Amino acid sequence: MFSFLILFASAASAKVMDSLASVPKGWAELSQASPDDRVSLRVGLSQQHTAALEQTVLEISTPGHPNYGMHMSRDEVRAYTAPTKQSVSSVVDWLTESGVIPLVNNDWITFTTGVKTANDLLNASFAWYQYEAGGSPKLRTLSYSIPDALASSIDLIQPTTRFGQLGAKKSTIFEMQILGPEEDVKSDVSINAAAADCNPSRITPACLKSLYNIQYTASTEGNLVAFSSYLEEYARYSDLQSFEQQYLSEAVGQNFTVELVNGGLDDQSSDDDSGEANLDIQYVLAISSPIPIREYSTGGRGPLVPTHDQPGPSTNEPYLEFLTYLLDQEDANLPQTLSTSYGEEEQSVPEEYALRVCNLFMQLGARGVSVLFSSGDSGPGDSCIRESDGAPYFQPTFPAGCPYVTAVGATHNVEPEEGVSFSSGGFSSLHAQPAWQKDAVNAYLESIGDTYSAYFNASNRGFPDVAAQGSRFVVIDKGRAALLSGTSASSPVFAGVVALLNAARKSQNQPPLGFLNPWLYNNSAALIDIAGGYGSGCGTNSAFGNGARWNATAGWDPVTGLGTPDFPKLLAAAAPGVENA
């Protein structure tokens, strides 16, 4: 049998997949790893028909196309993403020659082996590293290579050069304020106010449904909306019950189910934060009730490239583990709508990792799942420093910059509704501008001329796509009333709207909306255009003086996207003839 290992005899025969010039800032090497230390790795194999899958997803997601709505089954998607048989056999042979037992799952191979074997396979030098602020040591290498003969077969191997570990929670909650008893919003307060009477200092379910004119009641049969929980946050059943009793009497008794992923838990007695998870469940339910709701609780932390704003330890979410799990599910077990309120800087995520995760979101869209994400809570950015060269730039967020998710920005106030200062937006550094947003985004770019042009890539994907209220939401958390602000609030609200639209389509025997963005940009008139407010940031970077801001303007903008829901118009566009009642 031909041995791939001999290809490391000369440097020219090995492709360096990734290499760090030095140990990342804030980390220190504790010791070299023992040859017998165990390391678990995941190999992403090159997919055979990626471009064809992208084209197919666009066709089934674009209104007016003959294939619109013809979503794919799990096996149909796997046929597109499958590597070549030669790629699989070559990588498997390479691993088994070293005594490694690989586990193959379509375009992924996982294996666990000793450090000596991993070092030999990858021309690596695994060692134990410690972040200066504490946390558990991590087994990592500063570089890794693969044989040239496998370069066309492997996209990435994780975790190798990525430094991340358990640490502080990171969601897109901008602010959380615990209310004292004298401040608590009592159940005898009128919650059936008209939109004009919405109190922008205390956003409630009734206010949102009035503001966006949501009166439709969906059927429960065959419908499912879900949200993702990470970083040991768990939605609490008792808090949901209290929330229903105080603010959503028509939903009293509705609960949610939990599905555990990658060692995730459902710890109802946890002392850890639960504000994010409670915000998600309470406001998905507030809009979409009585549609059944599922929480996916995923354990583990994803890889982190330390930056000025995220120096470590890792708070990146383990998207690969969750998404590969979800895509393995039977078609009937998938939700039609999925909301996630977590994110980080795009530059803090390894490029090959970010691209592969975006590909997985595309696969969910192919199967008819509408995926929504909070856009982030830092306006155009925090430190606004590009790590590669230290230059000032606007910081896009991940995964909001992925074109296959619907990024949701935030608003506040009601007469008029305006973009709120923390709402993140801008332009991806990784993804080109999709055709479906070209007209809307280019109109905005023309309106601002050369303003800030040195700090972002105007030819790339703009975000957010849409927006919803995101400031001072009343939430019950650990038995206490609290006010939460952030695009973490906006995403579950818009996801609730989409869940209702999908349910309305099902009532007409139509397929779900699936990948939303082409449909949204084709139906922008069904959204409330937000032309006031701004998203601000970069206040600590002297290159921007007193900071920088994006303005919310007529049409698409990088604060509120296309705008907020005008539910009767969205319903008419998604399911003509279904009454908003």
C-alpha cells in the first residue's frame, strides 16, 4: 500500500493548512504533550458539488423560479455534499496506516488518537496551552500540514491551531436590568394597549403584537419553531409559566421540548445565566403561540482566534457540532424556523471554519428551514481594529455575515420606530454580495458615497436583512422580572413572525419559506421601512474620533436592513387568502 506518511520527507511534499507565527496573545505554553495524550479531531472533506448545490438552493428559494419551494430531502442534500469516493478512501487509508480508526459521516471524518500519532500525521507539535486568565489547559499546535496528495480532499481539520476554552458567556444581549419589587410590571397593568400606547420603556408581548398587527392564530399540527441554546444557558420551565401568567394569558399551559446535542444539558437548577435562553423562549412563544417550540441545548465551545475584543477564553459557539447533528435528522424532525441569538466577530472565527459553517446553514435552507440570527450589538464595531494588520476597519459579525442566514437588527421607540444605537450591521469580510440584495444594498451605497469606504468591503454581503424591536423587553428570569435589550430580543420576535407565515403556508398545503432572504428582498414592500436612528460604535479607536455610525435611512441600511414586520402584508405575500385572524 502506498504510504502517505513518506510525503513528509521533504517540506515541498506537504501542504501547510494553517500556521501561527507565535503563541496567541494571552496564552502561554505549559508543557509539551505526552506522546500518549489523547486528541480528538474532525476532518472536513471537500464536497463534490458545492457550486451546484448553491445554484439549486437559489432556485428553490427565489420567488418566480419554476423550482421555487421544491425543498430537498436529507439524502438529496447529502448527494450534493458527498466527497468523491477517492477522497474518502485516500483519507481513510492515510489514517488507518497509522493505526487510527476513522468514523466517516458523508463529508466528515472524526477520529481520536494519541499525540505522537497526531504529530506524525499532521507534521504538528501538540502542546498544552493555558490562557492567562485561567480555565482548563488546551491541547493545540501552532501549525499543521497534510500530504500534498490529500490537499484537494481536505478542507480543514479542527481543533488544531485554534485556541479557545470555557470562559465568560457571550450572547448578543446588550443589556440586562433586574427590576426590584417596586419596579416590577404587575399583571394588572393594561397589556392590551394599542401600538400608540406601547410603552417603549417596557416592551411586552401585547405591545409587539399590536405594533406589528399580528392577529393570526396558527394551527399546531405539523408546525415547529426552534431556538438554539449554547454556553450552558437553559430556558426555565417555571419562568415561562410565570411569564405566561403575567403577560400572555392566552398561552398559559404551553411548554417547550428540549433536544440535547453534543453533551448539552437541561439543567433547571443551574446557577449559571439563563437570561438569554429565557428571552428566546418567552418571545418566540409571545409571537408564535400556539405553535410547538423546541430548544436545542448544545454543549461545548467552538474554536476562537483571539482578537482585541475577544482575547479569550473561547466563547464561540460550537456550530459545527450542532449543525452536523441537525442535518443528520430525518426530514420530518426538522423545525421550519430556527432562531439563534449568539454571535461573535467574524475575524475571531477561522476562515475555513466560518465558510464551512455557512455551507451548513445553506444546507438547512435547502431542506426548508428558515434560519435567523441576531446581527450583534456593537453597531459598526467595538475596537474596530483589523487583527491581520492593526488597521482601523468596521467589524462584521458571524454568522450574521453569512448570506444563508437572515440577520436581524434592532429598533426601539414606536412613533416612529427607529434603529437603536447598538444594532450591528455592515459588510462581511468573507462573503461576496449575493445577487438578491444587489439593488437594495447598492442604492444605500450610492446614497453614502465615499463615507467610511476605507473601512469596509462594499462589494461584499451587507447585513442585517431585517429588524424588530430589541430594547427593554420584559422577561422573567430566575423568578425575577428583568428588562433585556439586544438583537437577542429581535431575532426570536422575527422568528416568531416567520413561524406564523410558515404555518399559514402549511394551511394551504404550500411548502415552508425555507431560505428566506431572496423572498424577503423580493417582498420588501411588506416590511416597515425604518428611516430614523443609527447604529454606533468604534468609540475607543482614535482613527474615528468620537466614534462612527451607520444611519438608518429610506430603503435598506446596515442598521435595520429592509425594516420591521408589517404582518398583514407579509401574510398576504406568503399565503395569499389566509386571514390575519
